Amino acid sequence: MKKYIIGSIVLCLCVGALYLWKGNGGDQTKRNASGSALVIRPAALERGRLNVDVSATGVINPINVVEVKSKASGLVEKIPIEASDVVHSGQLIARLDQTDTRNALEQAIADSQVASAVLIQQENNWRRAKDLFEKNLLAQSEYDQINVEYVRAKATLVKSQSNLVLARQKMAETTVRSPIDGIVLSRTVSEGQIVASAVSNAGGGTTIARLAAMDRVYLTAAVDEVDIGKIRVGQRGRIVADAYPGDVFFGEVVRVAAQSTVIQNVTTFDVILLVPNRGNKLKAGMNATVTVDIAGKDDALLIGNDLLRTYAEVQADKKILEEAGVVLPEKRGDRTQDSSGRGMGRKRMREQNSGSDSTRLRFVVLSEAGTLRAHPVRIGLSNADVSEVLSGLDDSSRVMLVVYSQALKESERFKDRMKERTSFSR
């Protein structure tokens, strides 16, 4: 009998404790007329650092790609480079067949030597003729003829020297050298192939190779139009290439496109970041994810975004909230109030809802003295998961999540996806 009495007392205490626990904000599940489960669950507020960032995917591109072409036309005799080779300024890229240009150079050298000898001879003749003419021992016509030959010899030497310079230049043009320090992105010709001059050919000539300096690269990321307003030149970004998931590179936003790109009804804007290429790991064409830091705040009071509702969402969820026993805000006169009489002027509310992201009005389900009511709060910075509470709540506030069970499952799946994406991008 004594054991029976003790057991009954223990059972009563357990039931009472369970009742008190539920009355003070424990998990509750209610079934409505259609059989859907309505979940009422307490949610914790936390203090910590809030990071606001924007993530996007993009492609690595060289800052400057140089197409190497030859000024001369001809047969490729030697090309000692391959794709991915590191080259330095002045290094040999290709050499064309030099048979014709070498013959032309030798001919120009010979012509210059002959012209120089002829000039010396004609100058001596002119000096002798001048002495004789001054002594009246040479006729005017003969002196004029010798003077013409002397002038012609000087002009011939000048012409032959110009031809020599041109022949040497053409000889040099058969050797193609790298204009920059960089990496060979591609080689487009082979030994034995004939290339066209980039100077004389109307089509722009034959590209021998494409080079790029890769010590610094561009990341061109497609940022959704919803986030583009947060991006500014000078902001820092963390870049993770798909090929190196364990390495983090850092870059700076240098350009934000003024024109959008629309693909399959999705509008994005190109954002270009300048990225120091540590160890030359990043290759042209690599895919990467960038996370641009927008803002951050330490010791912020944080609340989950799934706990927040706009006034329009409160009205849309009116049936759910009433089933949960939540006292809804009322509109009276020119003020928007909750049932406790606390409110904000309509003008203030309009300013917050249509103003900057730093000051926005939302509603939460607050548990006070056993009563659930829709309570207004102001939020500041937000990311995909949480928001900063500016006013309306403190660390001791008891906030409740009120949602149908199916919606709760979908919300939790969405959170898991966001966490996976965030962990990957970092």
C-alpha cells in the first residue's frame, strides 16, 4: 500500500512537471481540423559575431593575354615552346626560315660596301677637279659633270645604307621572341607550317602562341541581381577554386559591371576581383567560388530568420497563428500596435520597411506570462541564417517558432543546404 501511494505521488509530480514545462514554452504539437500538425517550439537567442557576405561562382581569367604573331611571313623552322611552359621576356618563341632574308641581307651589305668605295673615288675626283677649275685649267661643263657624279655617289651610299638597315630588320623579324614574362596558354602552329605576316596580311596574320602573365589573375563572378547592390569596388573576397578546395585565395573587387547578363531568365552582373596567384596555382578557365565580405558586427543579439515575419506575413499566417493562440497586432488609427498597446507610428513603420537594410520592422512570437503574442522588433544586419536584433528583444526574451510540421521540415532542409554551401565557400 505504501509503495502504491509513493508511486502515485511520483506520477503526479511527473505530470505536474510536464504541465509546467509545456506552459513555459516547451515543444507543443497541435492538430487542426485537417489533421496537419502545428508545431510550437521555443527558440534560443544568441550573442555572437554576425558576418554578412555574398557568394557567387566564377571563372579565373588572365589579366592580359598576348597573341604572339610574326611580322614576317614564311616557313616555321623552329618552335621550342609547348603549352604551359614558363617563358621570359626576350625568350625565343619561333624562328622562320631565313634563306631569303639572309641572301637579301648579304646583298645589302655588298651594295653598301660598293657604294662606300664609289663615294671615296668620286670624292677624290671632285677634289682634283675643283683645284683645276680654280686654276682655270678645267672647263665649267666638265667640273659640273664631276660634281654631279660626286653627289650621286653620296646619294647611292645613303640609299644602300637604308637598304642594309631594312634587310637587317627583316632578318630580325624572322625570329619571334616573347614580349612578356608569363606562361604559354596555347601553341597554335608547328614546325614546317607557313605563317602569314601580322603586318602585311589583311586578316591580321597567323597567331603562333598565346601568352599570359599569371602572377595576378582576374576572377569574373556572376552575382545575382538581388545581391549586386551590396557589392562595392574595394571590398575583399575569399576565393576557393574547385581544383584546390583546401586553399583559400584573397582578392579585391576592382570592377562591377554596369550591364546585366540574362541567362534562362536569371539576371546576374559580372563582378571582377583582382587575385594574387600564390604559387601560380590558379589556371585560366578554372571554376571558383568567391565570398565577398559585406559587413560584420561583434556581440550582436542574433535571431533565426525563420522566427521573423513581416506584417504582411503575419496577416498571411493569421490562421496558423490564431490556431496557436497567438495574439495578433492590431491596426488602430494612424498607429500599428500589438495587443499590449505598444506600437510604432505608421510613418516610422513605413520608413523602416522601405528604408535601408539596417533598420527594418519584423514580428516575432513572444511568450510572456503564459501568453503568446506577435511582438514587433527592429532588425539590422542579416545573412541567410540569422539577423541582428536592434530593439524589441533582449537576451532573456522567450521567442517561439510557430509553423506547420511540413514547413518546419522544408525550413530545416533549406538550412542544411545553406550550411553546406557556406562551409564549402569558406
